[in-house]
Amino acid sequence: MKFKQKLLSAARQNRSWLCIGLDPDPEKIPQGYDTLDFCRRIIDKTHDLVCAYKPNVAFFETLGGDAWPTLKGVIDYIPDGIPVILDAKRGDIGNTASAYARSVFDILGADAVTVNPYMGRDSVQPFLDYSDRGVFVLCRTSNPGSSDFQLLTCEGRPLYRIVAEKALGWSHSGNLGLVVGATQPGELGIIRQLYPDIPLLIPGIGSQGGDLAETVRNGADPRGEMAIINSSRQIIYASSGNDFAVAARQSAINIRDEIAKITGG
């Protein structure tokens, strides 16, 4: 099954366009739980509420020698019908990108990955060559410094729009999506209007200040779909106590239901 089909299937079955970001910070995990157990408990309580999970590689890399076995253990634990989007932001010369693509897809078994397009097509192509997997290109990101480059005028347009146009021209299998932050609702709406059919991975609600209603209205396609609304800290750290998984479930229900109310789903 291709990524887009798997995404739609999970979203429709769970009636959800919520993606939970798995950013397991050892300093925030309740005492007595390791990273793998913490993530498993979050997954146990939320897998019927999401369209995808997004493990963030950086938080696993802080574990040192346990990093890859733990990340692989988390990915393997996620139910087969739910896509895994690996937040890795890879982007390097062709042969290095090929090694990264093999690591992400063949070794870790992720369904999709985030990539940085700054080095151009040959840094993204090895990921796109996996035609059944998803590739999310950074376009208009949610961080405060995003405007340093992404709003620069190039050929009469802001750079983020040129990134979107070029990146989508590289994909011939329909497996490319874009990362557009919730903190930029106007630009999000422009991208959705220009590209009505592609999946958009949208971080930035909650802790980063993005407004959920604006995000959904600007990011969803005409059917109220294809806007992958990511929430990480707001869900996985909803409680710092032993009830963290139960609290995560309630937070996920609240966000999922609010998304559905906005889209009429």
C-alpha cells in the first residue's frame, strides 16, 4: 500500500487527522519509565485516535548507544495500519542521501520522512525513489527564524513558494508532501490553494502557538482531509505523573474532536 493510501485509510478509520509527535525527553518522562516503555504506553492509549505518529529522531539520539534499538522498538510497536512519519529532516549529497533513505525505510521501517531541500533535487531524489513511501519537504516552517530565508523574494515570489513548486516537480509517484507550520496560517492557506491534493504535515499548534481552528480551515483540502495536524508536547506531557498515558488520551480526544468539528467530519 502506498503512503497516501495508508494515511487516508488510517484517518478515515479513526475519524482523525491528528498526528502525535513522539518527542520523548528523558527529563520529562515520569520516574520509573524508560523511553521505550513511555512511548509504548502513549501508543497503547492513543492508536485509535490518530492518522499517524511522528517520532522525532533527535530525542532518541540523546540515548547514545540505545538510540537506534529504542527508535526501532517504538516504530515496530505502532500498529501496522497507522503510518509512521520519521521526523529526521535529512538532506545531503546523493550517495549520503541514499544511505539515509535506506536507513529510514529499509532498516527502521518508517512509512515517511521529513527532508530538507536546501541542497536540491539530488539530495531528495533517493527518498522519492521509494515510491510507496512518503517524503515531506520542509517548506514554510513553524519556528521563529523561518522567515530568515523562507520569505526572501526570489523570482518575484517568496522562497517557500518556489521550494514547493520545485519539490512537487521532482515527484512522479505522488508520494511528496510539504511541511507547513501552523504558526503561518496565511502561507498555509496559499499552499493549500495552490496544491489542493497533497498531504501537508502541519506542526506548531499548542506549545508553539498555532491556532487549531485557523490551521484546519487553511490546511485541509476541500473534503476536510490531507491536513496532518501534529501535536507533541501538548499530548505526551499532558501529565507528569503515572497517569500520563490516560492524560495523553484525553488530550488527544480533545484535539481530534475539535479538528472533526471544524471540518464537519
